[in-house]
Amino acid sequence: MEPPVVAAPPSGEPGVLRRNAVALGFLLPAAILLTVMVLYPTIYTIIRSFFGKDAHEGFLPSGQFAGIDNYKSLFTTNILVTAIKNSAIWILVAPALVTAIGLVFAVLTERIRWAVAFKAIVFMPMAISLFATGVIWHVMYIKDPSQGAVNAAIGAVKSWVSTPGALSSASPSTPALTGSPQSGYVLQKPVSAGSTTLLGLTAIPPTDVPSGAKQVATLQPKAGAITGVVWRDFKPGGGVIGKPEQGELGLPGVHVKLIDSSGKTVQRATTGDDGSFTFDKVGSGSFKPGIAASTFAAPFGGVSWLGSRLITPAVIIAYIWVWAGFAMVVIGAGLAAISREVLEAARTDGATEWQVFRRVTVPMLAPVLSVVFITMLINVLKVFDIVISIAPGSTQSDAAVIAVQMWRQSFGGVNDFGLGSAIAVFLFLLVIPVLLLNVRRFRREV
Amino acid sequence: MATYEADAGPIVITDPSERTAAKISRAVAKTPLHIFLAFVALLWLMPTLGLFFTSLLSPTDYISNGWWKIFSKPSLATWANYSNVWNTTDIPTSLRITAEIAIGGTLLPIIVAALAGYAFAWVEFPGRDWLFVLVIALLVVPLQMALIPVFHLYNTFHLYDTIFGLILFHTSFGLPFAIFLLRNFFIGIPKDILESARIDGASELRIFVRLILPLGLPAIASLAIFQFLWTWNDLLVALVMARNTTPITVDIFSQLRQFGSNIDIIAPASFLSMIIPLGVFFAFQRYFVQGLLAGSVK
């Protein structure tokens, strides 16, 4: 027979002990990992930032005490100051843009049927590594418009607005034509109706000769008109300069103009396949024919996105491409939680869509917007992969942000662990306000 | 419009046609919106497609053509770069290493964090709230703070340039978020279920394995996807903690110096590195979004 069972007191001594032991067992692996790999390193790095280049022994910094020297160089070395400035630009621009674009997408997708597909497309870059994103955008940003898609698009829009010149490198073959590529070239000696003019050009590589160019025309004077040719005044094996000959090509598509004695342009024309042009009904007086500057306009050579001036905006654009989807999804979830009745009530009261957005939607979304904004703020401080993979070697220093320089100074050849630690601590100090915010939010919940 | 409806018959407003008319007018009003969003979608799709098409061009075709030439001349596309990368470079090896790091770096933190999350949620012990506050504080510590000391530690304990070392690093820095996410999910499990299991005499470990893990599966799934993508896509940690045992990101990174001439390796290799994360993403998008919403503070 067993003795009568007495129920153990629910919070007796042995119970508490056992529970503590259980808790310890469950927490131990996490505690060990966090202590060794996160807590100890954090403290180590703080101390290390006051020591010299390779002041390490055992598990602690030692020797080479450097005071605040590392912090001094952080704020005085040129490339590091550039990095801090770049980080400041990132902080000011990226989180706000990501949040704003996410908000716009979230609001707009609410009104379409294919929102799921749209969201999947915009959200997809989140799955791709920031490093691969960098490779993707490096390809997009190549300067040559025949290879870089961004510049190809800009070039297409530009040539749609104003066609590039047919002959960007040409120059006159005789001193009879004066001027410059910027102003165009004009025949020095005035002519009158019924005369013919020869406008010879050289320095045109064979590849630049417009397609469809034919043997240069033989000129016939025409009553009341000024006729002429623009031709490539060059023949392999020689030839007479200033004279159209057999075997020399007329230049089609060249813009020619006629200037009167007062300097005003009175007529314009475009040359035909054999290089000929005609100004009809010119009237009396003397005129100077010439070639318009637009003929010599250089073709669009591409914006130098990866150059030192634009590299940071270029990387930020790629970053927005990645994170807009995140903002859109989180804000979209917040939007779905807003009661339809509130929005409908505002609409019934006669508010326009913009007023509803500005006065109802945005204020009600404020908590979500701030979560997205703060998340992006922390994220922006740590941005690394995307910068070093987009920026080519020549502009790495121009593009570098704090996190990039932390790696470069510590492991990228310089190997100054003291300075590297100081940069890491600086980064850590920047996220501390967010850390405090998180802790406060949690303590309010409990 | 109302008069027209009135003419149609004795009933003043016929509901369906009224609705159709309104629908049509609303659809027309929305056309600019559709066009705009379609344009945006195209804009977002373009860069990835661009890399893909670039990876299909032979080096000579790449130099003379933009990748968009493939639209007008599909015959330019070839898988030659892919077979070249697969057969003559180390990319397959580094893909395998990447997979090992990502799988280990996903499983280990989930196990460790689930144990800790359970303790934080359901076992009372002194100082519990303070310890959890500490975990929340660690949530935003930049991993740059650990690179130098852990580099020393790894050299001392021969973990430098090992897959396990990389897994351990990703585990540790994934833990705060993982514990935070799982504890918050576990705490929502109804108390009655746990109490009755305890009264039935089930041990804490048994409760953990039989109740908490199955019930916490949605949160664990979100976490797994996050952690997997994070470790798979890492560059910085591997760049510092490994030299020869490198994942694919580091491998491609070392090719970047010759971007122009190596594009026939860089483009297909980058695309290969994206396939698995993209697959995971599309297969488990729902969990991914849930995870985002649960803890967008990291």
C-alpha cells in the first residue's frame, strides 16, 4: 500500500529549484552562443578601439594603448570622412524614399485586381542577395549606351527629343568654310541666286559615313536657286582637295542653312543621298550657305553612373529597388487593418481621394510607417554588399559608407584592427537610439 | 443615365445594368493607374531579366550588343556560359558550400532559439524579463562589432575557414531575432493546453517536443525562410572568416575586378546563386511575409 498522496505545494522549494534548472537547461545553448559570439566581442571591440593596429594577445587587447587616436583618424582621414558623409546621405535619403514609395505602391495596389502579381514582382528582389543585386545593377549602369540599359533608355529618350548629328567628328576640307562644330560652318564668300556651292568635309571615318551615301552629285546651276553639295572630300589614294570627284561620296542627312547678309538664317534644307541640296526662290542679294551645328552634335555617350560623382545616388537607386517591396508589404498589411468604414465615411462626407489619403490614411498608418522607417534606418547603416559590388575599383572610395570602410580598414589590406574597431563602435553608437526605443517599447508591453 | 434607365421599362432602375455601367466607367477611370503600375512592374522586372539575358550572350556577342538584342534576335541566346561555368570553374563547389552553410545556419539557430523561446515564454525563473530585454538589445547590434574578436577566436580555435565556423557565426547573430520571434509566438499558445499537459505529468522537454514545436510551426517556418535567405545571401561574414572554403558570393566577388572581361562568368554565376533563394521565396512567400510582419525591427 502506498501512503496517502499529499499533493505537492504548487510553488514549494523543490518545485522552484526544478523549474530554474529546467529554464537553465533550455537557455544554456543560447546563452553560451550569445555570450561568446555577441556579448564578449561587443565589449572586446569597444576596448579594442582604444588600442593600436595589432594590439592583441590571448583573448584581450594589450599593449599599444592609443587613447582616442583611432577616433581622431576616423574623423580626419579623407576617405573615412567621405564614408561618413556618404552614410549621412544614405540616412537622409534612402529610408524616407523607401517608405514613401512603399506607401504609394501599397495604396495604389489596393485598387487593382492583379495586386498579387504586382506585389510578387516588386517584392522579389528581397529574395536576391544584395551582392547579386549589385551585379545586376552594375550591368544596368554600364556607361556605353549600347551595353548599359539605363543609358540606352536615356539615349533613346534623348534622340527622340533631338536627333544626334550625322557626322560628329567631321571638319571642313578647305579653309573656305569657317566656324566651329558648336556654331556650325559657313562658307566665307557670299554667293547669289543661280550659283553652286561646294561644302567639303573630311575626317569622317568610314563607319561614320551615313548609310545610303551615293557618288557625289555633279552640280547644275539653277535659276533663282542656290544649289550645292556636301560630300566626303576624300578618296583613297589621293584626289584633289575641294573638288568633288568620281569615287567620292555625297553625305546624306546633313542639315544645311542659308544665311542672308544680316546674319539671319533664311532657309534650311537636308541633303539627299548624293549630298546635294537646293535653296529655291532665294531672291536677290548675297547669301552664305553653311552646315548647321546640329550635324556635328556628338551622339549621347552615356551618363557615368559608376563614376565618382553619381555612384552614391546610383547605389541608392538599386537599394530602393530591393527594399520598396518590403515597405509595400508591411504598409499594405497596415492598410488592410484600417477599417473600411472610416475611409468610406470620409468619402461620403465629400472628401477627395487625396484628402482621404492625406488626412485619414496616412495618420492612421503612422505607427506602421515609423516601424518601416526605423527598420530601414538601421538597415541603411549596415549597408555593405550592394556598395562594394556595384562600385568599380576606381570609385570604391567615393562610394564607401561606414560599414564598407570598417571592412576595408580591418580586412581589406590595411589590417588596422584598432581603427576598424573604432569604426565599428561608431556604427554601434548610431544604432543605440533604436536599441533604446525597442527596449522601451517592450517594457511598455509587459 | 437615369432617364435612359427609366425608358427601359416600368421598373425605374434595373440593378445589373446600372452596376455594369458603373463598373465600366470605374474601369475606364482606372486605366492610367493600370498603365502606371504595369510600367512600374516592368521597371522592377527589367534589371533581373537584364542579368539573365546577359548571362545567355556569348562574350563576343555581349561586347557588340546590349542584352535587349535578344528580344529581336533570340538566336543569340546560348547556354554555353552556363556549361562553361559549371564545368571549368569552382562555382559548383562553392554552391555546395553555400548550401551547407545555409542549411546548418538555418537548423541550428532554430533549435537553439526554440528552446530559449520556450523558456522565456512559459517557464518562470528569476530575471526572466531582464534577460529578455538583453536579447532585444542585442537585436540591433551590428555584426561589425564582432568581426575582429571572432576572427581572433576562430584563429585560436581553428574555426577560421571552416563551414562550421560560418554556421556558428550566422547562428549567433540570428539568435536574438529568432528568440524574439519565437518567444512572441509561443506566448500566444493557449495556457490551458500547457497546464493540462503539465498536470498529466509530461516533462518540460516532452511538452516542448510534442506541443510547442508542432504548434509553433508557422513561426518556425517564417524564421527558417528568413534565416535561410540571410545565410545563403551573406557576403561579409564569409569574406572575413574564410579564405578557401568560400560560398558562391565570395567566389563571384573575387571575379569582380575584371568585370568587363569576366562577364561571361559573373553573370551566369550570379544567376545560379539566385535560383535557390528565388525558389524558396516563391514557394514560401506567405511565411516570409508573416515573418516580416512579426518582427520588422532587425
